[in-house]
Amino acid sequence: MASSAEPALECVGLRKAFGRRAVLEGIDLAVRAGSITAILGPSGEGKTTLLRLIAGFETADAGTIAIHGHAVEGRGRPVPANRRRVGYVPQEGALFPHLSVGANVGFGLRRGLACAERIAECLELVGLAGAERARPHELSGGMQQRVALARALAPRPAIVLLDEPFSSLDAGLRVQVRTEVCDVLRRAGATAILVTHDQQEALSVADAVAVLLGGRIAQLDDPVRLYRMPVDLEVARFVGDAVVVPGRWDGGDIESPLGRLRCSSPEIAATEVTVVVRPEQLVLSDTPGAVTACVVSRAFLGPDAVVELAVPGLEDRVRARVDSWDLPAVGADVTVGVVGPVAAFPVAVFPV
């Protein structure tokens, strides 16, 4: 029997190539039971391939996959997809257009009273109680995605996999539907893996985020730590906007063109460092250690704004994200300070 301390999903050394093109090159991933984990990465990095390996739609070239402690890949014959207890929600929902909503949700369940009760239970869970007789084309895009989720949850899977399920929705509806879907997953106590290339989406809904770069998991962390303490410059630049400047670490703080900065890492194995500052850390006020800069341009975004600054000692412009209610004029001199600790990496290892 699996130990309660075991992860719901564990991938070790997972590799997959298509012909001569290596897609995944040693994936190590552990997912806690009852959590939502986002797989975040650019297009073409193998996110969907990883989901398909977990689901059993593809076979790994090497490595192992275990679900609740039971090996399903890599130790002898792989467990077929229909016996892995994995629910799958594809990008477009992929509902059967000729079947009713109820028949879609109950697809794959044994018929009978228990099936009808489970269909009604899942539809109520996703906020579509009484919609059994409707047809997919009669529903909005957001409703269709909720039906697809209900179908994935109906067999009581060990894990639910969601492959960019909100990418086809318009921006306003996307936020609403992903919030609703994640609320449903949490109420159901489901373990879920969400594939996305949208950093904001990953950071806002997931308990943990795995950044997939170069065929490997570059960092697996909670969203706050991932954003504030990236493991390297590549992750820092991919997850959110980054202002990158040179600096010198003296064993305590960092001297930089943006002033003296606090470092988020207790130790750095170099004196010359590359510093990552988030745009919202830059404040246009006379804070301790502030420097003088000139406003080059500004872009009003409603509740906030992006101000581009020329800072002495820096060749590249610096972008600050600030409150939009008191914007400085273009050409004005302002004082710029940095709030909070910053990430820093040895120049020798992570060149700019």
C-alpha cells in the first residue's frame, strides 16, 4: 500500500525523443496530492508531451512514472492509459458534438443509476446542474470547458491533466473560467497538473509551478518563491519581466547603478554579479539609496503604468511599473529607489 507521504505523481529521469529530436531530457517531477501544479514553459518545450506520457498516450524512452506509489511507466510493461486513473482535459475540450452534455460527462462510465447520479453530481460541481440534455453547441466556450472538466472528474481519477484548457477563450472569459475551474478542482480535492505558457496564469492559480526549459524542469517551487528567488537568470527572465543590471557583491549588499541593493541569496560565489530587479520594485520616490534618472517614455495602463528611464551608468533603458495616478512628465528627472531584496547570479556562470 502506498505511503501517505508519497507524492500523487512522481516522474524520475523521464526522457522522450521523436526521431533525432530530443523533447524531454531527464524530467524529475513530484506532485503533492490535492494540489494544483502548473507546468510552465514556452511553446515547443515538450509540455504536452509530458502530459501525454503521464496519461499513457505516449511511451517514454527512459525514466519512470509512478502514480500514488504505483509504477505505470518504466518498470516492466507500461500500464495502459485506460488503467491509469488519469483524467484529461484537452485544449478545446473535445466534446462529442452528437452527444448530449450528460452523455459526454458519462462517457466511459458504466450505465445505470449510479452513472446517472455521478453525472448529476459532476455537473452540479461545475455549476451546470440540470444541463444533462443540452448539446455542446448550445453552450458557451466557458461552459464547454466546464463540461470537459466534469467528464474528466466523473471516473474519480487519481490525477487530472489539463492541457492549456483556457487558451481558446478570449482574455476576459479566460480569467473567469480558469478561476471557476480551479475552484472546482479544489472543492473536489483533485490532484491536477495544468500546462500553460502564460506566466500570470501559472502564478495566480497553482500551488506549485514547474518551469520547463531545455527539456528539463529548471525549477519547481511555490509561485512566490519562484518569482522572487529564481534559480538562474534564464528562469528569472522567463517568469515575469526582469530589469537586469550589473553589480558587485561585497559579502552583504550589492553595489549597482540602481544604488545599494539587498540580496535575496545569503551567499554568492562571486564578486561580480548580474542582478535581477522586478519592474514593480522600482519606485519613483526619495527612498534610501535612490539614484537620479530621466524619464524617456511612459505608457498608461489604467491602474498602473510603465515608465522607461535612463539611468546613469546603464546603457539599456530601465522599465519601472508604477502607480498611474501621479505620472512624471517625459524628460523629467526623478529619483529611483528599489524596494525589497533582489536576485543575483555570478557573472561567470550567467553572463548578460
